[in-house]
Amino acid sequence: MERLVEILIYFATELMKKKEIDELDVKHLLSKGYSKSEISVALSWIFERLAREKSEVFQNLPSEKKSFRYLHEAERDLFTPDGWQELTQLYLLGLLPLDLMELFIDRAMMMGLRNIDSTLVKKFIANLLFDSSSYDGFYGTIRDDLIN
């Protein structure tokens, strides 16, 4: 499911370049090894959110008035540099609302996690965006990944 997040990042980045949704280069993704079904699921996710009256997708795009959350020292210890960069990118692209980002950071702190890398961040986001189960499934996955 992490591959779906990678596709969403690609689409969001392309749409930020003022492209229309029908201008997205699906062939590029196919050449990178993504399947038609993965691309279809990601596009469906985007269309579903854009169809809502008040779209939540791409709501956090950078603006001059937007502030960003900085981590205090204990929170910085949670993430590897690539993990924090991945989480930040997902927020800035509007794929991850600030409240869910905060929830992730708070839960990771309570669990005493460390060295959350980009792979674990993608697992969390994929579970959050594409899995209808609760957050518990994700935190079990993180524990299993960190133990093994």
C-alpha cells in the first residue's frame, strides 16, 4: 500500500505544476513499474476527494501566510531525516491534514518509537488513507517492523 502513497505524491506534485487532472502522465508511472490497478486506486482516491463539496485534497499547498510546525527535541528523536521529510512532504502536498500529522506524532511519542523512516511513514499514511480499519492496525505494524 505504500506504493499508493508514492503515486499520490507524484500526482499531487504534478497537479501543483498547474496541470489538469486529465494531463497526468500515467505512462510515466507504468514505466516506473506501478500497476494499472495501483494507479487506478490512487486516481479514484483523488477523484473522490475532489468530488466533495469542500475538497480536503491539496488543502495545505504552500502559501505565504501558512506557518509550519516545528518539532521539539524529543519529537525530533522520533524521526530519521528522511522520515521527517516524507511526513512534511505529505502535509505540504495536502495529502495529510495537520490534525492527523499531530495524532501520528503524539502516538509515536507515547509508544516511545524512534527512527521512524520514510518507509514507516508511508505505511502509516497508506493505512490511514486506504484502509478502513482503525489506527491500531498501523501501530501494530510499526511495532512489528521495529522489533523484527
